[in-house]
Amino acid sequence: MNTDTPPRGEIVVWKFVLGRRSLKLMYGVVALLGMLCGVGVFTFGYGQGASYLSNNPQSCANCHIMQAHFDDWQKSSHHHVAACNDCHLPHDPLGKWVTKLDNGFFHSLAFTLDNFHEPIQIKERNRRVAEASCLHCHKDFVHEIRGNERPEEMLSCLHCHQGMGHSRQ
């Protein structure tokens, strides 16, 4: 038999091209990726991940640590005019989905690994998003106050209105 030509059959061709060790490594990598995808799909389903794609505030309380914040929001003056996404996500479509993906990944990672501060605290990036949301909705009222200030000189809305959305923040 001539060893220069590959034998027929797809797997045999791969063995000829890659060698036995490379083929085993490739199968291992494919199996590992399959397991990671399987765990990801299971975790997304178990954690009710699809509910976070909605605008339903109840989905934020899927995680027990957010229940107190949800309860506070229900008692707040914003309850009838703003849902969680209105304050905690940017108002442009791309920014909204990038922030949702970013927060979803890092929140699930922190809760899975039990690596978060309790009581839960807002991160600086998300605080800036919330601040921008205040300015977005109340631009007619704050324009006169903030019109000439540079962003780094402005007081945060939450400086004076700390308990507006959640009394625990």
C-alpha cells in the first residue's frame, strides 16, 4: 500500500492529516467546548436568564439579594414612571444591550462564586449609567442648574436624592 495517499473515509483522512495525538486533542477540545456550552445553557435556564431580557422589574428580584431593592423600588416615587431598566441601563439600544450583557455575565459570575459585597453595592460604571438616566428623564429641570458645569465638577444627583429609587442605596 502506498503511504503517500490518504485512505478513504473521513475519520481515516483526519488521522492521516493530523496524526493520532492531534486527533485525540481535537476530540478533547470539542468535548470540553460541548461541556462548557451545556453548562452555560443549563445555568442560563436554571437562573431564568431569558427573563432578564425583558423589561419586567420582577425579573430583577429573581436573585434573592435583589428582593429588598425591588421592595424599596415598589414603595418609591419612581414606581409608576420607571422600571429597573429605565434607571440602570443606557437609553441608546447598543449601550443597553452591552450593559445588560456585561452586568448579566459579571452578576452571574459573582453570585455563582459567592464573590460579592453584602449588602450589594453599585459599581462606579453602573452609578454613571444611573446618573445619566436621572439627567435623561429630568433634563428639563436640571438644565438650568447644570448648564455651564463641566462633568467632573457636577454633583451627583444621588448626592442629594440618595433614596430616590431605593432607600437602601
